[in-house]
Amino acid sequence: MRVFTVVIAIAVGLLILLGYFLPLLAGVQILLLNWALILAGAAALVGVFNILFVHADKIRRREKGSAYSAFLIIFLVATLLFGLILGPEHISMQLVMDAIILPVEAALMGILTITLLYAAVRLLRRRADVMSILFLITAVLVILGSATLPFGDVPLIGTTVRPWVTQVLALGGARGILIGVALGTLTTGLRVLFGIDRPYGGN
Amino acid sequence: MNGFIVELGIIGVSTVLLLVITLWKRKSPSKLREIPALTRLYRAIGLSVEDGTRLHISLGHGGLLDARAGSALAGLAILRGIAEKTSVSDRPAVATAGNASLGLLTQDTLQAGYQAAGVEELYTPTMGRVTGLSPFGYAAGAMHITQNENVSANIMIGHFGPEVGLLAEASDRENVIVIGASDDLAGQSVLFASSQDALIGEELFAAGAYIGTGASHAASLTVQDILRWLIILALLAGSFFKLAGVNF
């Protein structure tokens, strides 16, 4: 069975890869990718059930914070039921999105802003080295050059220093990092493609 | 057409190099340079087994059907190694994902790790969790684990955006070790500011080799180095020809 899954995974991976280069296999590639999309959709439903089971287990074991788990289950089931009955386009369902989910995510983003500021302040206490100092100086220069300040723009920072830092230094560094990430992605993909790494189970 | 040939050539050369170097590394394992974050990761794995605490491996919210799949697969490879090493711990590792397909693979990978360690009966499906399907939803769900489940190290390897700052901050408040790597530039800069040792760029893909998940991971690093040198040479040659006024 294990060999069978490996053979299927490698064959499908190779067909999809070759579909980019051989027009003959383009149709097969699209078909396989569409199947993958359907499976990903089904996986989303499994993911929702996973959330449900994990939190139900927490309540059963009376773990710390299980009251939050109870709230999560109640609202998850209620939203799922109302979504199935009323449909996602219904005004009540849109209200759930506009009045609960979006404001909560916006609030988390607000908390994140303060968290990042706090992390930057503590950076030198955690790791006082040249890179940390450069990181902080760059961050301050870019903020000063981008933000709308009550006393007007700081001379040279917004017109010369910030563009040079973001478009020369940062862009060059970002490209280097992204090339490294791309090479890592390539070798990881090849390992999976040839069955050396098998994230789909088995030893 | 030329682009296709170059792409096919890169894939072909990389494949041959990967297979040949994997065979070579099996016979003579290489010595790796020290990366402080990965040394800390290795220690954290051992410590968690000894002091009965839990490791939380966050795999981010990268999907498997887009360009972020590479970091997700790299995270899964590390999870496999950690699952095998911590399977006999009193408090086994917990892994979270912010994508449903990745969540399924997380469970499968954990089970494979337990199977390889010969303790499959200790595996429970709730060790692999989907904590949310949006970046902030995922972070909010994963923060809860760090705070309530006696976690000693939070290993974040995968696709994370700036929301990783919330996870790092929650870990910091509980004095939990944070080891983080992301393929996203914003995520990397946030991790640099909020963790003790951040992994930058391709170091994300090196973790597998450092925790000893197999010769193929060490071979991957060598292949990446070779390809990086080829890219450097190509860039230098391109600049030289451009300066000389030669256009291709």
C-alpha cells in the first residue's frame, strides 16, 4: 500500500511538472490540478472538524482555558448551521463577517503594531550586536521618511535616504534572500517529487 | 522557448546533483557550519524529553498548491524528525497549521514519526491541529497552546507573515524559547526583532539537515550552495557583458 501511494505521488508530481514544458500534457496537468483543488476544498471541511474535535477534547479533559473552547464550539456550530441554512450571501451571514470577523482581525492587527514596537524596543536588550543596531537604525529611518509628521518632512530623509535604503539596500538584500528561498524550495520540491521526503505518510 | 529550456536545465541539473550528492553523503556525512538557532533547536528537542515539557511546532498557513508549499514541506520534514525524537516524551510535541491540507499532512507526518519510532499506539490525531484558516485566526489559535500546554519551545517553521509577532510575543511572555523561520520577508523581519535567534532566508530549509533527518537534507544544502555559486557567476558575467556593451 505504501509503495502504491509513493508511486502515485511521484507519477502525479512528474505529470504536473512535465505539463509546464510539454503542451501534450497540459490538459492532464489542468485535470490533476483541478482534482487537487477539489481535495483541498474537502480538506477545509476536515480542518473544521479537526478544530471541533481538538476543542471538544479540551472540554472533556477540563483543561485550562476550556471555557474558550466551549465558546469556540458553540459559535462554530452556530455559524456553520446558519451558513448551511441561509447561505453565505444572506445578510445575517455577511453581518457575521463584517461585524465580528473583520473587526476582530483588525483589532489583532492593532495589537500586532504595538507588539512589534515593543519587540523593536527590546531588541537591543535581547541581542545587542551590530545587526540589531543596523536593523533599528534602518527601521527608524524608513519610518521617519514614510510617516506624516506634525512638523513636516525631515530634510533629506524622505527624499534621498529612505528611497536609497528601500530601493537599493533593502531591494538588493531582499532579492538575495528570495533567491535563497527559491533554491531551498526547488531542492525541497525535488526531494518530495522523487519520494526521498514523504510528507504523505510512511517511512 | 529559451526560458523553458533554461528552467528544464536547472531542474535536470539539480535533480542529478541531488541524487548523486545524496548517495555520496550517505557514505561520508559532512560537517555543517554552526547556526545558533539550529543549535538551540537541537538542544530544545533533547531538553523537552528530559524535563517533560512539550514542543510546539507551528507550520504556518502556507498552502500546498501555491508557491508557499516549499516552506510548508520543509516544515513537515522537520516535524517528522522531531516527532520521531520526542515520541516517547511524557508530553509529546504538538503541531499546528493554518491551512486545512497542511493540517492533514501534519497528522500524517506525526503518525509516520511515531511509527518509525515503534510507538504508533502513543499517537493521537489531536497532536496535529488546524487552529484557524486565516493568518490572524491561526495565530490567535496557536497562541493559546503556548500559554496553556506546558510548552518549552515554540518552533515556527513555514509561511508566516507579520502575524508571527503575536505568536513570538505570547511565547516570550511564558518564557518559551522561540525558534522561527519564514519564507516571507515581512515574517522574517518580525522574527528577527522578536526571537532570540532567527533563521534568515534559505536557513529555513537547512533545519532538516541539522536535526539529522537524513543524507538527502545535507545533500540539498550542497546543491543549494552549488546553484547559488552558479547564480553569482551568472550575475557577474551578465554585469561584465553589460558593461562591455555586449547584448544577448
